[in-house]
Amino acid sequence: GSLSLTKQLMRDHERIAARMAEEGSLFKERLKTPEAREAFAAFAERRPPDFTKF
């Protein structure tokens, strides 16, 4: 149940922290891509993104 899952997560905190750090690093790299720049520009300009050029 919920309690056993919570206990398992607490025991595996180092593995979870490492995975979160890895995901954060990958996400940070994705923010530098042309696709991300187009998405942010489209949001700021209040228009739909155009991903056809990628």
C-alpha cells in the first residue's frame, strides 16, 4: 500500500536523487535546442509554434 511505497522511496532516496539530477541535466540541454527556442518564441509572441522546419 501507500505506506510501504513511501518507505521504499525513503530507502531509495540516493538513487532517486541521482535520477532527478540526471533528468535535470538532460532537460537543461534540451532547453538549448532550436525546437525549444521556437517554442519559447511562439509562447512569447502568442502564436502557435512552427516545428515544420525541424
